[in-house]
Amino acid sequence: MFLATVNIKENDNIEIAIKKFRKEVEKEGILKVLKDKQFYKKPSLEKKIAKEKSEKRLKRKMRKEKRLGIKT
């Protein structure tokens, strides 16, 4: 489970505390996990999405290597 904590000083402004909290939540990825778990995804759909992400990463890597002239 995630736990986002923010330490504030007595004289800190509430807006500063909120900004620190938002950064902490974003850093821990709480909203991303919450968004992912908002609806049920079938295991087959999760595998399909993971495969598409993997292929996209590979294509991006190949384009970068081609642009830089690196041969694998």
C-alpha cells in the first residue's frame, strides 16, 4: 500500500503543503495505480496491452539506434 506523507513547518502556507503533497503522490505513482484499478481488465487484455507496450518500446529503441548508427 502507498503512504504519502508531507512534513510541514508551523509557518508554512497551506498551498505549499498541498503542492508538496501532490508531488509526493505523483512520485509514488498512487494516481496511476488508482486509475489502472478503477475498472476490471481481463487477463487476456492485460497481456495484449503489455505486448503492445513492449513492441512500442522495441520500435522506439530501433529507431534511436538507427538514427545514431548503432548496430546490434
